[in-house]
Amino acid sequence: MENDLAIAEVARVFGIRTSAIRYYEKIGILPLPSRRSGQRRYGESVLFRLAVIQRARETGFTLDEIRRLFFGFRPGTRPPKRWRELSERKLTELQDRMERLKTMETLLKRMENCRCRALDECGKKLLRRS
């Protein structure tokens, strides 16, 4: 199966655009493919790499974080250590984001009960609360 998949076939497996694959190559998280008759040809290993990339994207990792997953550790660092370190950071980020969302929800619920006749009146009340 080595190097016998066209870019369209790889994209179809993951439900992504071919432009995404080319972009991943450009930023270095996918290796450059071999070419046959000018066309990109991919082996099975690119499917494995894309599976990791897709899972990381689904869990909220940025492309910079994904690059770090692949290249930001000493050679030989095993995957569990890589995932654990990045996941701990992402979980902290998510907890902070959830707190902000809860604050936003509370404020929105308060605003639903607004009885002001003008926005200036809202501003006056808001200044008194802070």
C-alpha cells in the first residue's frame, strides 16, 4: 500500500478538504508526500498521522499545539507523556473557559430582567455595582 493513495482519497477518508492536507504539509505537521506523474502519493503512515491530527483537533488542540505534540519533545518521548502534558494544559484552559462562560451566563440572565428605560440608565446602575 506504500505511496498509492491520491490526495483526494486521503481527504475522503477523513472528510476533510485537500487544501487542509496541503496546509498541514506546508506547516510541517504532515511530511511531504512522494510524487508520481506530478501527483501527490501517500502511504498508510499519513493516515495514521492524520488520525492523530484529527483527534487532537476534535479535542480542541490548536495547530501549534499539534505541532508541539509531534516535535516539541525530546526524541524518544513516548506518546502517553506527550498527550498527558498537552492534555493537562488544555484541561486547565477549558476550566478557565468554563468559568468565564458561567460568568457570562449569570450576566446574561441578569440582563434579561432589565427594567431600564434607556441604556444610560443601565450604565448608571452598572457603575454603581462595580
